[in-house]
Amino acid sequence: DSGVTQTPKHLITATGQRVTLRCSPRSGDLSVYWYQQSLDQGLQFLIQYYNGEERAKGNILERFSAQQFPDLHSELNLSSLELGDSALYFCASNALVTDTQYFGPGTRLTVL
Amino acid sequence: EDQVTQSPEALRLQEGESSSLNCSYTVSGLRGLFWYRQDPGKGPEFLFTLYSAGEEKEKERLKATLTKKESFLHITAPKPEDSATYLCAVQARSGNTDKLIFGTGTRLQVFP
């Protein structure tokens, strides 16, 4: 158990819909990272937040957005969902940006 | 462009048959190299961090080594429970933060 929690574990929805994924970092960690993992691709970095502020962006679509709240939990919002958005979404956290990232158990999103 | 390549893509071993997984990388300013283990449908589990050429880390049947261009994950006398996908990631500076670039992994199967 890494100490990072994610909810829900599974999410099934339809094209065009909007969903929210939630992540709680390890106690004391200020940074949260979001990744997408599809069958045909490796782990793709989406976005990073540090102590409530956006720090870095990766391959994140404009339909996707995220935020980090004062209690340091983070939410990833996915809208206008397409079939190709079906994937595992992982959250990771660390205390300092130079530290090891610890991953949560992931949310499996299925878009039908 | 920063890049991480892992080989082989898949590896089948008999229990007790030692082998090595390779991770080659090109990155401007390596700040660290990480090995993770990932079981199907689960989040990556941290194994090792290596920071400089010549460094070695060991944990049970696993040993990670680092050179200036590649890293190896040696598996000695593997057991079926070592079956998993092993991910390599390099940490590089990007703007005002560090980013992790993942390889696509080596899928290891160990048969009794």
C-alpha cells in the first residue's frame, strides 16, 4: 500500500459524458501527478500540481482539467468523453518534486 | 528528445532461470532513474532509484545497475510471484519541475 488513494476504482460511462476522478496523496506530500495508461501506450504524464498550483503540463487534452484543493486532494475532470479515453488513470504523489513518485491503485475508465 | 526504451518487450523464464531486463535512455540532464513493478490492473510499485553511473541497488532477487546510457534489472533465480511488468522511468528537469518519462515496460512471466 503506497498511501495514495484513488476513487472510484471503476467507472463506466457513455460517450459525451463528463466524469471526475479523485486522488488523495500520501500524508505530507504536496505534489500530485496524473497519468493515463492505455493498452497501446505506456504511462503518459498528464499534469502536476504542487501545493494547490499547477506546476507542469504533459499530454493533457483540452477536454481534461484538474485541480488541487487546500486539503491537497486532487480531482481530474474528463469531459466530452470519447471511446479513446478508455484507460487506466493513475495519480502519484511526492513531497518534493525531486523525490520518488508513489502511485495510487488507479481508476479504470470505460467509455461505451 | 528525451526517450526511454525497454527491452525485451516480453520475457518468459523458467523458475530459477536468471536473466536481465534492459532500459536505455537519452535525456538531457539525468536526475534519477527509477524502476517500478506493475501487476495487471494495479498501480506501479516503486522498486529502486539510481542516481549516478556505477550505482547498484538490491532487493531480494532483484538488482538494478546504472551506466551513462542504460540500466539493467537483473533477476536472480526468479519465482512465479516475480511475474509482472517492470517499468523504467527517467527523471529529467522540465521548466521549474522534474518530469518522469516512462518506458513501455518489459512483461515478465516466470513459469514453475
